[in-house]
Amino acid sequence: MVDIGKILVLVDFSRNSAEAVRYGLTLAHSLGARLCFLHTVNQRIMDALQELSSKGYKGDFLQALRKLMEDRENDLREFVSKEELAGVEAEFLIRKGEPVEEVVSAAGEYSIDLIVVGSQGHAASANGSVGTVAQDVINRARCPVLVVRPIEHDFIEEP
């Protein structure tokens, strides 16, 4: 029997990541697993703030970065329904860096047994293929990865 005790769900606030959250919650309830929800603030945003600061633009960019991180954590907590979360042990993680690197790192640090990711995020193309982040996570993760596609055939019954 496969023991899935910890599930990492990737969240970029897209419609597909909402589906990944739904699947993660359903699996956690069914398996009695613990959930970790992860949102990564892309390194490109960090680099842009540093560049503005180094070029002499006025503004407290460190404060802006702190505010961004706080806002993202609040957004992440609001993105996951408190009602659906009832009875499930969960953590909310915000990381700064390259998304795939942060996912692989978090999966190792938290001894994750399964990663759940939407097939495409905000940067999705219209061709319906698996997005770059999802594909790279599949290729680099040391645990199974469940890729949740846009709803075409839904196996989870609504309560």
C-alpha cells in the first residue's frame, strides 16, 4: 500500500491552481494526510525591485517586498476555503525564488509524498499542453506529481 502522509499543493491563484487545491483537499481528507500549500514569489519580481533600488528610484523597496510577501500569505490563506480545510492539518508556505527550485526544495524539506499542481498557471498558453512549471516539477521532483487539468471529466463528487 502507498502511504501518502504529506501533500504539497502549488498555488499561483489561477483557475487551474484552484482545481489543484480542490484535489489536494479531497485527497487529504480521504487519506488523512497533512497539506502544505505553497506559493512562490518569482525571482524576476525580486530582481526588478532590486534593480529599481540600485538605479536610484525613490521608494522603500524592502518595505514593498515585505508588504508583497505579507499580502501573498494572506491571499494564500483566503484562497483555501476554511470550511473545506476543517479537519485537515495544513501549513501555508510563501517562498521567494525560481518556482521550480522552491517546489523541489520545499518537497525535500517537508518530506512530501505527493505534489499536486495545476496543468497550467497564469502564463498558460492556449494550446492546452502542460505548462513549463508543471513540466519541470514533474521532471525534477523526487516524489509523484499529480497534474490537475482543467475540468473535462471530474472524478470528485461535489458534497
